[in-house]
Amino acid sequence: MLPFKLIYSDHYYLPIGDHVFPAEKYRRIRDRLISTKVAGPEDFLEPQPATDQDILLVHKPEYVQKLKTGTLSPREEMEMEVPYSRDLVEAFWLAAGGSILAARQCLQDRVSISIGGGFHHAFPDHGEGFCMIHDVAVAIRRLQRDDKIRTAMTVDCDVHQGNGTAAIFAGTRTASALLPSASASTVEQPKNAPRGKMRGAHAGEVFTISLHQHNNYPLWKPPSSIDVDLPDGTGDDDYLAWLDNALSSGLRQFEPDLICYIAGADPYKEDQLGGLSLTIEGLKKRDELVFNVARARNIPVMVTYAGGYARNVEDTVSIHANTVVAAKEVFTEVRHKGSEPLP
């Protein structure tokens, strides 16, 4: 039995037909976790869909109405890059409900993982990049509305910059400086990392960190609190060093009540939509780093999965399943020696 809960529903499946996004990955991850005995059926919680009122905490009424009535323009559907259907709307409402449940559950268990979600390209008034609704932002705003948390930090490790996240939370106080761009082939310690915490942070503030490939989607990248623009081909060691720098810098400046970790599988070296060079083992170390930082500072962390487009879908499944393995190791009091990433 895991020391935390996994949030999953068979209805997380996105009905998008033949598409580069492997909609079946969610079920395969669940099956892999059970078949390898990483988790048992008792470790899973079934989410309920978010309410329209939850969605409206982030998204514009006009956009929500278009989604509910199927009146998106051809341009709006093209920007979303997935074919509109009523079933797809229901799947995104359910993903948002799953992220709300994961965020609530991690306040109790210190960590919770939704086997879905992470749709970080959705904006308040439109969808982009396979993303219709920004489930993580909805979860943050719902918990803030319910006075469960005051502040939050997003840590986005998808290969693509979290443009929707940056835009949604642009009005909250952000860092006084950014980490320097990772434009060189080797990582250097940041020289201009600001000092001092935002001890006067107000309720509703969200600090956003995005670690992504610079030469990749989206073309326009609105500024996050910290953006780390990685060069093509960045590998395990450099990536982990930059992630450590970003977390250290962000947590020197801001004290969140919740970390929302977007654990994309697409920094993988064999990803069809990525250009970084992380290995499966390196991605597990990435997860361990985030979890160790959260545990050391006693900050609850909820996880969503975002993108993953490996040529072999089983590699994507392994990367996502290893996120659960990493959480199990870090958040279990007695860690098991010799635990290896799933193949």
C-alpha cells in the first residue's frame, strides 16, 4: 500500500482519434503500476468532474459557454489542436476534478499524483497545444477559494514552456529577477539569483517556474516567475543542475503552501515533440529531486503528467510510472535499497 493516493479514472481517456498524443497512456500507466506491484487497487481514488463554477475560477464565461455548447470557431478549434467533441469537454472537466482531488489529498498525505492532467497550454479565453482547460490552475484557485491554501508554486518540467500557466498567474507578484537563460552548452551557477523570501506574500499569489527547451513550442513564451530556456540536446546532468538552481532560487524568494509539479515525460531523448536528451533514469532523478525538496521543506506536492510522445509509447508509460516509484521512495519512511527505474 502506498503512503499516498493516486487519482485515476478510465474516463481520463481523451477521445481524439489517431493523434500524436497517446490518449491510452493513462490506462497503461495504471495497469503498469498494478502489474509491477508498485501500487494496488486500494491506492487509487476516483475523481468527480469539476463543476462549472470551478472552471469559471480560471476561464472566461464566454469561452466556457462555447465549450459547453459546441460553438468554437474553426480558428479556436485549430489552435486547440484536438478535435472538439462533447465527450472531450467532459474528459477535461474530469481532469480538472482529478487535479482538485489530488491537491486536496496531498494536504493530508504530503503528496498525491493524478494519473492525468497537466494541461498547461490552456488560457483563460482559449485552448492551445492539446489543452482545453487548465486543470492545475483550476485546482489552485479552488483550494484558495476554500481557504485550504494561500499561495502556490508551479514547477513545470514539461519540455514545452507553460505559457498558459504564465499568462493565468501573470497578475500575481513574481520574482524580482529571472535565472539567466541556459543558452550555453554547460551549466553555470546563476550570478544574479535574487535573495530574500517573499514573506509578505498575499493570499492568491502563485509563483511559476518553467524548465523547458527554448527552441520549441510555443513560439511566444509569456514570462513565468522563473523561466529556464534550455538549449537543444540538454542531457541529464545539466538538466538536473538547472532544476536544482531554479528550485533553490524560487524557494529563497517565495514560501508556497502547495507545490504543483507538472511532470512531463517529453524531455526524454526519444520524444517525438521534444529536443532534449534526458534518459529514463535521468527523468526519475528529476522526480526524486522535486520530491526531496518538497519533503525537506514540508511543502505538500501534487503531481500531474502533462505531455509525453515517445516513439515507443511504453517508454512514456515507464517515465510516468517511475514518477510514482520516485514518490514512493521519497515519501516512505524506510527507503528500499537498490530500487531501479522501471524498464
